[in-house]
Amino acid sequence: MRSEGKLDYLELQSGNGAIDSVKAFYSAAFGWSFTDYGASYAAFDEGLDGGFDGSAAAEMKPLPVLYSEDLEATQKRVEEAGGRVVRPIFDFPGGRRFHFVDPAGNELAVWSE
């Protein structure tokens, strides 16, 4: 069950063109299975939902994703608390989200259905 403000998803980068090798590794090493969303994104459900993004630059860090029932209100609270929005609200397959950087420099995202 999704809960407001709780970690809900972990997006990892596989680097351009490496999605197949990453899927093969996690399948062989840990028995993971994947759902493909296009040629460059594969989602997993292995205790915590997540996915590998093969379209992003390899130097990108993992992206923790929080859940919100009211994306606009959450974005306002993030900004008021000192977070800096680095990607305003946008649509993606499955919902909408925004990205922010916390005071320590960590990038996170918040999504809503």
C-alpha cells in the first residue's frame, strides 16, 4: 500500500545501451524478473518497486522516489522546507512526478498517480 511521503520506488541507472546486460546480471545473480517499458526502461518488483533507466547518463546516481497523494501540495512543502526543485512536475508513463535536491545535495523525486 502506498503511503504519503514514504519511499515507494528506487530508480537506478544502467547507462546508455546497457539495459540488457543489467537485466541479465540481476536475473542471474538474484533471480529478478523485469517488466519492460520501451527499449530503455525495465521495472522490477523485488521487495521495493524500482526500475533501471537505460536512457540516462551512466554517471547519474540512484534516484529514491517518494509517493504523494497531492503532488502540487508536496512540491510546495518541499520548497518551503528548503528543497530546490530541479525538474518541475511532468508526466511519465504511470503518473506524474517532480525532482528536487535536498539541503545535502541529494536528488530525490516525488510521484503521484
